[in-house]
Amino acid sequence: MDTEAKVVKTFSRFACQYDQYNQIQRLVASDLLSLLPLQCSFGMILDIGCGSGELYRQIEQKKIGFKTFYGLDLSDKMLSLHPNGENIIKLQRDFNQKDALCGVPLAHNTLILSSSALQWCQNLDALLKQLSLYSHTVFFAIFTSGTFKTLHQTAGICSPILSLEEVMQSIQKYYYGNFSLKHYQLTFDSVEAMFRYIKMSGVSGGKQQITIQQTKKVLKEYPLDYLEFEVIFFKGEGVCL
């Protein structure tokens, strides 16, 4: 099974339980939207990796104005949980594909958002280059390799997602703006509960599942009662290439 199929399977399988386990994603979405100017309004918003609609719900709560909202996600089951509306257009697309934005009326006044999704992009450079051709305003929140740092160290594996430096390097090729780094912790009663969270929340994205032997090692030796999360936030505008 290829990486794309694994990611689709992971997010689709536990879609109905996702909102019970996405505590960190919810916090990250809130922190991302806090970067937007107060009393802002947009003609169009594009949410890349919109999932079940956490960003949209918070946009509504914060009364951020818009005319049209496009939500793009690769899982049809996640999209089925996303709110519907006359001004909401949901697209089942894989942002790793070249035609992912086909038919999306992007313009230079489009606000592009992505929260807790772009860490699964197979070629971040290519996607950012494509986005920069259409929009000058972006707000990203991307998990980086410091996420699950101690878990990976205990299991003796490398992170399957890009490092902080790699993400920043890609973004700076196509956008200028401000970065901020945040660390989160989520506490658990047991390592078993921690593994259950990883499975149900979709934070693993279907990538690099640890072996039974590595799992036993983590269950025995994991030194913390929490998981670590590292997220880079970026707000900026496109670079004229």
C-alpha cells in the first residue's frame, strides 16, 4: 500500500471518532486563527486539508467574514463531517497531486489556510510554488519533526515528517512573513492510552508504523506521561518570482 493510500485509510477509518481525539489539532487551529487581523473579512477562503471542519467552525465562532469557503481534503468520510452551506464548497482532492487546485478560482485576494495538514505533503516545495502563483496571503500551521520526539527516540526511529529547518526553508522560497514556534503537551494516564490516542486521532497520518518489538520497548521504557508536539506557524505573503 502506497503512502497516499495509507493516509486516506487512516483518516477515513477513524473519521467518526476524530472529533473526540483532536484536542491538539483544535488548539493549533485556534492559535493559527489568532494570527489573523481583528474584524477581518475575505472574498474567498481556501482550507487545505480541511478534515471534518475544525477551522471552519472556529472561523464561524470568531465571526471572520467571507463570501465563499473552499475545503479541500483527501478523505470523503472526513468531508462528510464538515459543515455544509450555500457558500461552502467541499472538494475531495489530494494536495500532493498537480491538479489538486483545478477548478478552484484562486485569486490574489484569496486567503489560504492550512492547519495540521501540510506535514503530510510529499513535496512541500511544489505545493507552495503552485499556491504562490495565485495568492499573496497565507496562514500555515505545520507539525514538525519535534513532534513525538521522545517517542521516536525511545523506539529508535526517525520522524516521518519534515524538520523545522526544512519547513522554514521551503516556505521562505515562496513567501515572506513571520514564523513562530509552539510546543504542546498532551498528558495520558498510561502509555497504552497514548498509543490509543495516536491511532484514533490520525496524527500518525498512516506513516511509519512502529513494529511490535518497538512498541513493546516504548511500553516498557517511555519516560514521560505526555506526548510532545512541535508546530511551526507562519503568516505571510507571496514572493514575486
